[in-house]
Amino acid sequence: MPFVHSPAFLLPDPAAASHLPLMLLLVFGTAKILAELFEKIGQPGIVGQIVAGVILGPSVLNWVQPNEVLAVLSELGVMFLLFRVGLEVRASELFLVGKTALMVAVGGVVLPFFTGWLIMIVSGVNRIEAIFVGAAMVATSVGITAQFLGAKGLLQERASRTILAAAVIDDVLGLLVLAAVTNIAEARVNILGLVTTAVVACLFTLGIAKFGSSALKHVVPRIESKLSDREARFNLAIVFLFALSVLAVYIGIAAIVGAFLAGLAFSESVDRRVKDLTHGVTEVWVPFFLVGIGLQLRVSDFAHPWILLLSLAVTGAALITKLIGCGAGALGLGRKDALRVGIGMMPRGEVGMVVAQLGLTLGVVQKPVYSVIVAMAVATTLLAPPFLSLAFRGCTPKTAEEEFSLA
Amino acid sequence: MPFVHSPAFLLPDPAAASHLPLMLLLVFGTAKILAELFEKIGQPGIVGQIVAGVILGPSVLNWVQPNEVLAVLSELGVMFLLFRVGLEVRASELFLVGKTALMVAVGGVVLPFFTGWLIMIVSGVNRIEAIFVGAAMVATSVGITAQFLGAKGLLQERASRTILAAAVIDDVLGLLVLAAVTNIAEARVNILGLVTTAVVACLFTLGIAKFGSSALKHVVPRIESKLSDREARFNLAIVFLFALSVLAVYIGIAAIVGAFLAGLAFSESVDRRVKDLTHGVTEVWVPFFLVGIGLQLRVSDFAHPWILLLSLAVTGAALITKLIGCGAGALGLGRKDALRVGIGMMPRGEVGMVVAQLGLTLGVVQKPVYSVIVAMAVATTLLAPPFLSLAFRGCTPKTAEEEFSLA
């Protein structure tokens, strides 16, 4: 029927333009349908959405391939998600669990890294690939746990606060591990650079967390009163979100950590309206983040028994080492909360995949090991939510005030 | 400082990933700042946002170039915008002004097309380029007028309804003009194809407008009651928005017409909550649509006096022919409303540019004429809102219920 190029918009390639709505429909629609189905059988909807990605992707239907547009939409999804989570959290409450969170993060870096490295060395891959697998096992995808906790109204739990604080520290530590690993891969060592990065990243994170909130409480109403924009406060929040994401990337930590810090700093300056508007954005784009993770999996890559076996071993180790490493750090909160924290730190999601892709780009990780890392990242992300459901059983969700929608 | 690739996300190219937050900040921040400045000097904020694009783009700073990611974000912006506008309008009210709207649309197609064609023939370009300029002058960018009317709380005015209805008809007619023009450019004529497209496009548009609303009023509550999703109604609306956009593209009309029809059909099935969540999405992405228009302009293309002169002539003709052609069709509403309708149909925005790009892609439009069309599209889009401000002076905005934010 469409025998003319549809006047669909300014895209360089008209074909791509007419595919955009179709891609939006496929990803969003499938994610929501599978989320419903999973909830119906008592499983977290978030898992259904990742499975939607596996089904749509090269593993099953091959209707949607990972592409730049999807990558952007999923980064937007997780940026707004972390911002939204930050809005629900008071920085002061994170500092209350600060010491525990530090121990959780350190435990969750050391144990997974060395275990991953050891497994790979034993299985005979080269030294640098082994180090990359270790680094990928360090990464925590806080987006997954945050979405789960938000959807279930559990963000106000002490264990949840500990997970969020630990995930921020984990990202800073992960940055340093990745920097060191890259140094090794490129056979140059830049100690001064490493130290500078560490110092700047810590100053940025601690500075925003400590002083951001009170500074904004002071400044935001003043700026707002000078603006004629009817949604001035929301738009200020969005500018601040983008600005801190830029700063975070510039420093070398993830954009989503900047987004989370922006939310944290804004959390005492927002009203219901700002939260609702932000919520609209997350509702639309978070499915793209979740589907984007599932899309990365290629089942056909695991036809070789060696890769399958290695993937199982690495995934098992990834689950257990975070459980023990992070759980041990949180033992001071009691065994129940320690278990919750350990499980909450399990998903590697998109962060683990970034490490794998970096290795691929640098030419030091080969395709089979890359597949192993992706499998580990997807599997840990799929398995954590059901375990979290069990671990948090008995907690009463907070009022709808703090709840997100169903993931 | 960032001496490692930032773990910024699943992008194929890590460099692109670290640019994403920066691009978001530049586009969104500059748009909002210029909107404020323009409002301060009594001009519509929407013009400030388009000017932001001109400033950021190749004409002045060259900090942001048109690219696929921006194109997608701006298409998302205008899709959600038209959906949001549709939510504020009752289809029955559009049918009330249907006859007038049809005359407005026809007048706004015939007069601009032949005037544009004539100017180009007289100035000596070839026959096919002249036809493309005529076709580009037919296009109406309803997004611009809709955003203006929404921001000013004027969507409930009779003239506004007429503009919206006429713009939908205009898109269907524009589709046929473009199809015919493409036929001519490719030296093949497919009468059956043209007729089929016309019939299908009319059936789709009229069918959704006539029966969509009552069908959804019946169906949506039933589906919603079966879902466990806390934002089920909003998510159903988004799925419907994407689905109608896909259908529209498949039929050959613009995705945004599908989005508008989706909003129209949903308008009697939504509550405040759905509107607020949708509003959050439009607040964030509409600036990308507006900046995206300004970005297309390259001031350096007009160094040649002939191109400058031709641009001025075509722009002047584009303004006057819509004013007269559309205004004449609306004379039945009285001279005041006829003037408003004529001005409201002036902006060519992104739709005019799509025609130009199609001509470029088919190899029948050359770079100088392309620049003329872009200049006409940007200039009509910049000039319409201030005129609209004047024409609608004295109208009291409706309650905040129907108002958007400041454009």
C-alpha cells in the first residue's frame, strides 16, 4: 500500500522513519503483555519485560535487533528511572547506612572479581580476558533492583537504602577497576590518572549527596519565582538531571549515577506534580531499558557445550559471590536484611554488558568470552527479581505516594 | 579526565554514549532558556525554542548537528504532542466544523501549490523542482499551531477546532499531492494506487474519528479491569498511540496524524492521571521537536543573492496563500476566526522539510531549491506564532484543565 515514502519526519533514511512507530509498538506492547502474564503467574513483571527482549530479539523471533535508537531509548529509560528513584530518597538516609553500604560495595567488588578471574584462568583463557570477566562480575545494575523496589513500594526499607547507597559506591569502585583493567589491556599504567579519577569521582558523589539537597532547597524556589514557565520546577529538575549526567560522564562514572544524584539532590525540592510528570516519562521508557537487556542475548551462541558450561559456571559464581560478598558486608543489619542486600546486588544487567563491549572494542576479549559475559549479565538480571520477591515477603509496601507502577 | 571509556551504556560506539547526556542538556537547556527570554519580551516561547535550534545548529554555533538520535527524539516529541492535543478534543466537535475545515484544507492546498509552482517556473527552475516546491507549500505543520494553542489554553476555541480538523484533512490531501508528485518525478503514473490510497486514508481517518471514541469507552474499562498494572489505563493509551501511528504510516499518512486520532479516540476514556503522565512525556520531548526544526537551517546557504531572493519570495507566497486560501474557506465563521484559521495553517515546519528531503532523495530537487524550501519551512514556522498571538488577543484561556505548559 505505501507506494510513496511516508512523510514521516526528518530522518536521513525514510525507511527508518516508518519503522520507528513499529519498533515502539513492538517493544512497548510486548513488554507490557509479558509483564502482565508474569504477574498473573506470581512472578515479577520486570522479568517478563526482559524476557520480552529475549523473545523479540535474535534468540527467538528476530523481529527487533539491538540498534542505536533502541540503545538511546533504553539509556533514557534507565536515566529517568534512577532520577525518579533518587527523588524518593533522602540523602541523609543514605548516609545513615553509609558504613554498611561501603562494606557491602567492597565485598561485592573483591569476591566476584577474583572468583571470575580464577574460573577463567582455570578454564584456560588468557590472562586479560580473565581480568575482563572479573571486572564484568563487579558491575551492579542498580536499575533492575531499583525498578523492582519502586514497583513494589519497598524503597523506604532499610535494606533498600543500603542497596542504593552500595550501588553508587559500587559504580565508583567499578570505574576504578575498569580503569585499571583498561590500563593493563593497553599495557600502560597511569597511577596518577587512576588516583585523580578516584578523588574526583568521590568528591563529586559525596559533594552532591551531602550538599546538593540543601543548596537546591535554597536556590530552586528563587529561580522558579523568576520564570513564567508553568512547569518551571519540573523543567529545572530535568535540566539538573541532564547536567549532572553530563558531569558524571565527564568524570568517568555512569550517567545513571549522575541521574540518581540529581534526583537525590532534588528530592526535597519537588512536589507531587514534578513526581507525576517524571513518572510519565519513566513509564514510557523503562520498558525499552528492560527489553534492551533481553535483546542482547543470542541463544545460538551457546550451541557449543564449552561456552554453555562456562556460562553456567560464571553465572553461578556471579550469583553466589555477590550474595556472600555483599551479604557479609550487611550482616550488621541482621541476617534477613543481609540476604536482601546480597540478592539486590546480584543483577549485572547493562553494566556488565558495557564491560564486555569495552573488551570487544579494545580487541582483548574474543566472541566466546563475550557471549559468556552477556549470558551472565542477562541470567543474573532475570534471576534476582524472583529471589527479591521471596526475600522481601512480609514487608508491607509504603503508601502509593512512594510507589511506582508495576514493573 | 575521562581516560577510560565511560561505562555509559549499550551503545555500539562508546563516544556516542558519552555525548547523549550532553546533547540532551544542550538542546533542552537552550530551548528552555530562549523560551523564557522570548516570553520576557512578549513573544511566544515556541519561537524561542526554534531559534534555539538555529543558534545551536550549523548556522551559528554548530554545537549540535542534525542526527538520527535527534530526529527520533523530535519525532517522539511531535507524536506525543499530537496525542496530547487529541486528548483535549472531542471528535464530535471536529465534525461540527467539518464542512468548514474541508473548505479550509482544500483552499490551503490549491492556492499554495499553484502559486509555489508558478514562482519557480517564472524564476526558471525545471518543471519537477517547481512541482516539489508547490507540494512543500501545501504541507501544514499542525504541531506548531497545536503547541501554541495548547500552551495558551486556546484549544477549545472554534477557530482552534477548525484548524485541527483542517490540518488532518490537509495531511490526507498532502499525501495525495505527494504521491502524485512522486509519480511524476519517477515518470510512472499509478491512478489505481492513488485512488486506493485516497480511499483507505479517508476510511481510516473518518472511521477512527467517528467510532473510535465510543468503541474505546466500551472496551478500555473492560480490559483495564483485567490488568494488574497500576498504570493500566495510561499504558493502554500508549499502546493505542503507537498502534495507530503504525497504521497511519502503513497507510501512507503521517505518524502524527495517527497519534492525533489515537488521542481523539481516547479523549473520553482518560482521567486527569493519564493526561498528567502524557504531559510529562511531552514536556520533555517537545523541545527536541522545536529545536530540530531550527537546526535544519544553514544561514550560509543563503549567501547567494538569487537563493536569498527566491527564499523571500517563496516564504512571502507561503504566508499569503495559506492566509487567503484557508481564510477564505473559513469566512463562514466570521472574519476574525477566518483570520485566525488562515494564520494557524501557515507553519510548514517539519512537514515541508520532509517534502524537500524526498525530492533530494529522488534526485529531482537540487541543493539550492532544497535550501529555499527549508528557509520557507523555518520562516513560516517562526512567523506564525507571533501573528497567532495577535489574532487570538482577547480570548480568555480556558481553565488549567486544558492548558499545557508554556511552549
